Amino acid sequence: RVLARGSYFAWQAIFPPVPPPAVQQSAKPAAGNAVSSAPATLPTPDEIETSRADALAEGGARLPIRSARLHGSIALKGARFDDITLARYRETVAPDSPEIKLLSPSASLQGYFAEFGWLGQNVKVPDAGTVWKTKAKEIRPNERVVLWWENGQGLRFERRLTLDAHYMFTLEQVVINQGAGDLQLTPFGRVQRRFDDAHLQHYAISHEGPIGVLGGELQEISYQ
């Protein structure tokens, strides 16, 4: 652990983090209706815990993922990446062993998911409870899938998703502003994983908690 800490701080000293420039996000493709970014607070995760199978069964409609390397689905409610298994990797050497579970719903005991979205003030944006629409029947390699949702205030939110022949998803977030004025939105993305104490005791880590560069300085906030 001491060696890990030493290596980490040495790396920080030699290669100090550079704060990213401010980004202005435009509401393309609707010309003349700019949407700029503004800081806001990310939503909190769900707290309900149940089995993975029950969480998948109770989560509403899903868009299946069909590829030679990945199986699973995306929940249309919230449009979360929360059900992915590795088709070529098994839990044991037995050929009929279950596939390795990579992502699981947030409501499950071992929740591990990725989600994306927007934050804004005085504007209705999609959240974890939003049910997205799509014309696609499933997600297949190299075929783009479009999810969309309209907020009733002149904004159409789209998520354009493509899976390659291996394991990579490409997600493009688009906001089409059909209203009369400009709005401020901040895009976000996060990956969250839940551990219980029985799993945490097997991990040797040098830091536990949020980490980021704020105001040009490295911030490490401990959960303890």
C-alpha cells in the first residue's frame, strides 16, 4: 500500500493534471437554438436492493443486445446500461457455466451500471424514471439505434447508440431545441458500482472516495 501511494504521488508530481477547458454545447442539429452548459448537481443513485434477476424482471421494457461477444439489454426506463454479460467468458471452466456478469441494475445487490443525461435549471430533462422511445427491436453490431424523448417544452433529447463488432459502445447525446429561446444544459455521464462489506474486505486500495480536479487542484475526499 505504501509503495502504491508513493508511485501515485510521484506520477502526480511528474505529470500534474491539467484542468479541462470549459465546453459550450450547442443544440445541434437545430440551427440558431444554442444550448450552453451550466454546472448543476448529479442525481443520487437508487437505494432499493434486490436480486439481479428480480431487478431485471421488474424494471420494465428493455432493448436486447445481440452480438457474438456481448449479451444483455438496455432499460428503456432511464436508458441505463445495466445488463451486460460477456458471451465468451464463463464463471467457471464448465462449458455450461453462467456468463460473466459485467453490468447489473442499480436496484440489485451488486448494482453496476452506466448512465448518461443532462442537467439544467428551469427546464425539464430526462431522468432515471424517463421512459425512452425507439423504433429499434434490438441492438446489433454496427447498426445505429436512436432513443428519443420529448419534454413537452420544445426540446427533443436523443441518444444515438452504436455497438462495434467487439465490446465498444459509442453514444452520442443530442438536444434539438425547437423552442423560442436559448437554454442552459450540462451533459453528464457516470459509472457507479455498489459493493457490500464482504466484497470490500478483499480489495487493497490506497484511496476510497470521490476524486477529481477542481479549481486546478487534486481533490481526494474519503468516505471514512
